Amino acid sequence: MEAVGADGADGADGDGPEEAGQWRRVQPALLTLWRAVLVMWTAPVVLVAALLPVLLGAPEWALPALLPLALAAWGWVVLGRVCRSWRYLERADDLLISRGVMWKQLTVVPYGRMQLVEVTSGPLDRRFSLARLQLHTAAAATDATIPGLAPDEAERLRDRLTELGEARSAGL
Amino acid sequence: MSTQGEQHGAPHGGTPGSPGDGPPRPGGFPPEGRRLHPVTPWRRAWAPLAGLGALVTQNPERLRDAAELGLVPLLGFTTAVLAVAAAYGFLSWRVTRYRITETELRIRTGLLFRRTAHLRLDRIQSIDITQPLLARVLGVAKLKMDVVGAGSHDELAFVGEAEARELRAELLARAAGIAPEAAPAAGEAPARQLYRVETRTLAWALALLGTGWGALLAALAGIPLMLWLTGSVFAAAVTGLPMAVALWRSSVGGFLTQYGWTVSESPDGLRLDHGLLQKEHATVPPGRVQSVRLVEPLLWRRRGWVRVELEVAGAGHESGLLLPVTTRAECVALLGRLLPRVDIEAAVAAVRPAPRRARWAVPVWWRGYGHGVTEAVFVARHGRLRRVHTLVPHAKVQSVRLTRGPRQQALRLADIHVDHGAGGTATARQMDAGYAAAEVAAQAERSRLGRRAARPDRWLT
């Protein structure tokens, strides 16, 4: 539950409305999880591409293995930036979620519009003690998800959001 | 499965002493519910036969096999299929019942898998009555309820014509919050005709649409080309068929469904009646409109014509069309009744175009993009040939999003998306980034205030 200082640090070039309150970051464990998944998917490909030509006696054909390796290295860096870009802010009447580096997105969901708050935690998430919070409104296009919350924080947020949602509830 | 899950466990019959559970009042509901019209089974009986026919004709070899069987076994087989289908239809008709309680419409169906749908009356968005040609001959109609989260199964097909009208009146009266005892007696609310699309105007409007001419042109160019290239009539016919369908849809088909389009006002909301062969009838209660689209195709603009489309929460009635063609002034007057606090002229006038540098992001079409805001609505404009204004009342906004792709970041541009309850999104594209960020913040505030001023769900209470 680390509250990183208001809209400071890297990449936050003020595309979110400046407000009192604190932008919170997601857990750094999320980055570890994402990178672990990345390695899990790319390592076998790289290994097979690198070792198979050597075993078959044509070592020069191991060079193309550098391509997935380079892609993985690039992914490693990109994941770091993307993960750091996830932020959320609880304001008096709405929740702001900001994310993305290349494709930036800022979502504003008023508390009164929330139909359902969902906290999910898959086996991998639990391994890294993470939880994912998802807000549903009556609009299917609403894309409000916060991955990589600490379970306590996810529960606190869920309870607070449902409470606020009930207090400010409005019809369709 | 129940469409309203949370209602499933509700005690049968609601509060004690509710009229729905009491002794059946004259014209009221027996406790076990009413049945659909007795012609209903026949609708289901012919379906398997048609399926069989399609299966046989699709494969010519099977057709030959079938012919070799001889006429008598073939007839016998067909009769057997028909009998089984009829029996199934009859039995499923027998177990299908519906009743209106104080808060819900309950439909119980299913021969093997029992399914009970409880549709909450205060969540009804609109009620449509449809009468296909055959149903008109038989004097029956299909009643379709739009409830948030309901599927296509939740329709009453078929009930008697008079009964359908009564049911619609009662459902709408209850949904509006009229006292339950008075609801059956309230009857059909009086309607006053507001607007009728003249046949000549409709024909001209359809003739001036680009899509019909496009399909015709494609057919005129495509079919001979195909014939010349392959020399096969079959190939030409195969390519020509979809074009012919598109042509039919945008011209004659559109004319048949939109013929005699009448909008009338009643305390239940706006009533829409239309159709030459297949009569359709829809009611849009007030306060349920999530978004309005004004569509102005290129060739209509000189005449000042506009098509008005609505988006209503729920499954959405027939393509969301409110008026196939009307003048700007009529459209403003009509929408004034649906959205009383919205000034359409002001909203359209408030639209500001995208900045000039947007031409590097979207070369020709950037001119079409625009965004505007009034006290009551968010307006987004797009389209260059076919200009579309999308209006979302602030009170209906579910969430606001700001997105920026890589090229937009380089050009300091951003898109504003406004999601509304009908599952749609109004997008103001290629706005100045600073302006967009300020607008998103302001929009969140506006929709919060707009909701406070919004009317309650039960519009007569």
C-alpha cells in the first residue's frame, strides 16, 4: 500500500487533472510477474532456436535466435515503463485510472455509476500476492481495471467503492 | 436461467395481499398465469420442416436420393416430422405461461429445461409490438420487452392483437408507477399524433441515399465483369446476389419497413408505428434515452433533412430509428419532448472543429471531427460526407475516457470517449490535448451534477 507522492516522478507529464489527493501506483510485484511471464514464453523459443542448429551441426543458423532475444529484451524494458505508468486516484466523486506509454488512456468513473466491483486473483497473482480490481458500469465500453494491487488494498478499495457507490447511486 | 438473477429468490407473489396473488379479478391473472395465443405452436411446427428442406436442397445429391425413395415414404416421413414438431410445439405452448405481478412480469417456459424469467417492471426500457404479415392475417402480435440484461427469449409470441395492446398499456402503466389496482383499468393511454413521414418524402430521401446507388453501381459493374471474366452465369449470380440484397435493403426493403412512419405522444412515452406489410409498433418511455444521433447524408443537407436515431438502454428497439427522415425544425421540436432540457440547435452550434494539425493524423476526414458541450449534453461530430452528430445527456454518462496514441502524442492531440448506458460510446476525436484533458475533468463534474437533476426512473411518481 505504498502511496507514491502526488503526480511526481517519471513519465507523469501531467495528462491527468491536477487534483488534491494522491496518485497511487500499483505494486512493483506486478512488474516481476509480467517479466516472469515474458521469460516463461520467450526462453523456450530462444533456447530451441539457439541450441537446435548447434546440435544439428550448423551453428551459423543459431544467429536468428538473436531476434526473439532482442524482442524479449525490448519487452523487458517496455513492461517496466508500462507497469510504472499504471496509476489511480480516488477523488471525492470519481475514480481516475491512468495508464499507458505509447497508447495513453485516462478513465474517469463516477462512483454513482458503478454497478459492480470485482476483485479477482488468479493462481499466478496469488503467488506474487497480487489482486486485480475491476469496475463495471452499465456501459460495456467502460474499461476500468487496476491490476497489481496488494490484496489488502484491493479489499479496502472494493469496500470503499461499494460504499461510495451506494451513497451516490443513480439510476440509468 | 433467470434474466434478473437477484429476483430469482424473491418470495412468490411479492408482498402478502398483493392483487397478483388474490382471487383473480375480472380480466386479471389467474395465479398460475395466462397462456399465449393458441396459434403459437404452429410457428414452431414449420421450423424443423424448413430446416430439413434447406438441408436437402443445399445438397443436390441428397435431393436425388430423396426422390428415389418414392413419393409415399417421403410424404410419410414429412408427416411424421410435422407431427413430432407439432406435438413439441403444442406441449411447449401448454407449459408456457406468463403473469404480471406487482413488480414483475414472469414468463415461465421450457418443456425439458424449465426457465422462469422475471422481468422487473421498473426496468422496462421500451415495449415493441410486432406483427409480421402472416400474424396480421391471423390477428396475433408479438410483444417484446426491452429490459436491461434481457435476452431475445423474453418476448411474448404470440398473443391476441387486442390482448397485446392491453398488456402493453398495463405494463407501461405499472412501469410508470401508477397504483397497481388502477393499472389494469388505466387502459391504453391516449396518444396524439406528432409527426408522420410522408410517403413522397420517404421515397425521395431513400433515393438520395448514397448506399442504394453504390450497391446499384457495384451490381451493374460487377455482374457483367464477372460474366466476362469467368463466362459462367452461376459465378455472376453468386456475386450479384449480395449486391442485390444490399440494393433491396436500402431501397425497397427500407421503404417497406419505414412506410407510414408515425410518431405520437402519449403519457407512456413516444409511440412509433410503421411498416407497410409487417406492422411494427414501439413505445419509448421518456427519460430512457441514453443517446441521440442526428445523421445527415451528403445529398440530404441541401434540403435540410436529417435522420434521427436513438439509443435506449436494453436490447434496443428496431435499429434505434426514431425518424427515418425529417426536417431540422421538426427534429428539434420532437427531441425537445424526449429530452426537455436539451436545446438541439444550441448543441449543434456549440460544436468546435478539430485543430488544423489533426490533418496529419487523419488526412481528409479530420474536417468532420468536432466536439461541443452545452449545459445538458455532450456533442461529438464525425463524418465528412455523411455527417453524424452524437448527443449524450450529461446525466446518462457512465464513464469518461481520454486516449492518446503515439501519433496523437506527437501532434498534441487526444480522443475523448463518453460511454453511456446503452452500451455505446460517443467519441470526439483528434481534439487538442490540453483542451481534451480539461474537458474530461469538466465532463466528469458535469455528469455528476447532471445526474442530480435527472428525473427518477418511474416517471409518473
